[in-house]
Amino acid sequence: MSTHKAAVIHARDKPLVVEQVPRPVASTGDAIVRILAAEIVPYMREVITNQRPYPLSIPMTPGNTAIARIHEVGPDCVTLTPGQLVFCDITIRARDNPAVTMLYGVHGAIHPAAQKLMDGVWRNGTYAEYARFPLENLYPLDEDVLLGRLGYTINDLCLMTAYLVPFGGLAEVDVKPGEVVIVAPATGRFGGGAVGVALAMGATVIAAGRNRAALDKLERIHDTQQRLITVQLTGDESTDTESFRAAVGRPEGANVYLDLSPPTIQDSSLLVAGIRALGSFGRCVLMGGHSGNLQLPYGEIMFKGIRIQGRFMYDRPHVLRLIRMVSSGLLLLGERGGITHIEEFGLEEIEGALDAAGRLSGWGGQVVLKP
């Protein structure tokens, strides 16, 4: 039996161990990929150590979204071929019930049916030399365009997920060119991605956050755009509402509010301020990690006809659209997208990679694992 190296969790209070394990073999409905680079999200150590108590099936190999080459395909594969460069999406859905979703290598979800997916064939993620993926989770990438004409690197392509997650929410509420989109907080990894992708969709973007220096950095990144306005948050609901309204600069209000509140935000003041800055028939998308109950301005939501939409990750059509946006040059990656600091780590350096990712939590830095 062939083997490969993989980082394995044996206990959530112990470090990852790099081991030789059996290499997966392709079967019906899946393919085996050779990992070229896997991104590491800032909070991944918190997941592994149970500081974020996401359900994981231990022992297992964790992981995040990756760029890879096809190594072997199952007998029912009709498009993918060995050697092909692909984007590997970790959002795995049950084929007999797509509402049952898990994040491969990150989160078994709270539904028993989703946990079953992680308990079985989808237990081991991308912090390894090879990984198994459903065929529908592998997206061909045009090397001639992306690596050739546009001059991106494999590391640059790993950044697509930071755009893709908020794009799922923005696409869900059908953001149109010329609309006004408020993003808050906008200075973290997914917030910064939301700003970039909303601008690429043709929207005017109001980016909000507490850190003035981080907001100034966003302005420098997008200094060729005339459609970015930044707002410094105070934490006071009425002050932030007025700041949003002033930034919108028109009586009819904003069209969309994308809420990316992290778990550290425990009240509803930011969400309420964003909703109150929306105009009639505005859309509010909830994509953050807020873990408590919410208090909302019921009357204002009702009379304005405001739509509140929850969105977890994205769907297959969103991935295809985003890859087209990148391939066309509409959405920029790497230094052109504001990523000025990239750290690479080998598989044996996984613990250092997790630490580095935790330090580079804002927009502008990136950590990749190169098995």
C-alpha cells in the first residue's frame, strides 16, 4: 500500500503529528489530488485546540482550501484529468441532501447527518501530501491565463477563498453595479476580501472597522477606485448609524449590509446600525460568527421591507463565477489585491504555520502550507 505524509490530530490538547499514512485511492464520485499549497485561516489553531469547539472526528487530518493537481480520478470522472491544476473547495454537501453541509478538515457541523460525513470518507483534509475530494468540489484552473498571462503564483491562487466566502453572501442578495454596499467589520481576512470583491462587482463600498490604520490601508490598496469610503466604528449604535448614513450620502440609504461580526462581538449594536442605514427594500446578509441572540429594530425592518438573509459559505455557481472574475482580471489577487506579506511553511513546520496564521489575522498577510 502506498503511503504519504499527513499532519494528524490525535488529541485536541496535543500538537499535530506528521505521520506516514495510507494514501487514499480514487473511487466512484471522487478524485485524489496532490496538494501544492493549502491556505491556513487565522483561527485554525483555535479549531484544532477546541478553543473554537467545532466538532471534529479524531484522529483526523485538518485542512483548508487548497490548490492542487489531479493525481487520480474515479471511474465516473468525465472532465478532470491527471496533472490538471484545480481549486479544491472544502464545502462538502451530502449528495442525497445538499442542505447537509460540512467544512472538510475544519467543521463537522452540528447536524448528525453532517457529522456522519466527517466520520467517514471525508475525515482527512488538506494538511497532507494528498487528499480525496468529491468531483464536484474540484474546479479546473487555466494555467496559461492565471500563471502565464496574469502572472499569478500558486500562493496567490490560494487567496481566492478570502474573496469567495463573502462573495457567496453578496451574490445571494444579487448585488448589482452601482449599488451601495456596507461591509462591517471590513478589516479582517474575510472583511478585506468582501471589500475587494464588492468593488469588483461594481458596487460603491462603505468599509467599516475600529482600527483607523487598517482602514487607511484599505484605502491605499484600492486607491485607484473612486467607490470606496471608510468609516471608523465607535461601538455606539447611534453614532455608528449616523456615520453609516453620512457615508452613504443619499436619503434613500444603502442597498446592502454585509455583517461579518466575529465571535468576540456579543451585542447587536453594529448589526442594528447597519440595518438602520439601509433604505427601503434593502438587504442584510449575516455571515459572521456572532454566537448570541440578536435584538433588531422590528418596526424599521417591517416598514422598509428589509430582507435579512443568513448565508453559510457559497454554492458551486459562485465558485465558477469568482474564478471567471479572477481569470478576466476583474478581481485581483496577490500584491495587486493588497497581499504584501506571504509566509510559506512545509508540512513538518505545521505548528509554526498555525502560529504565523494567527498573527496575520488582518488583510494584507497570508500563510500557506506547502506539503
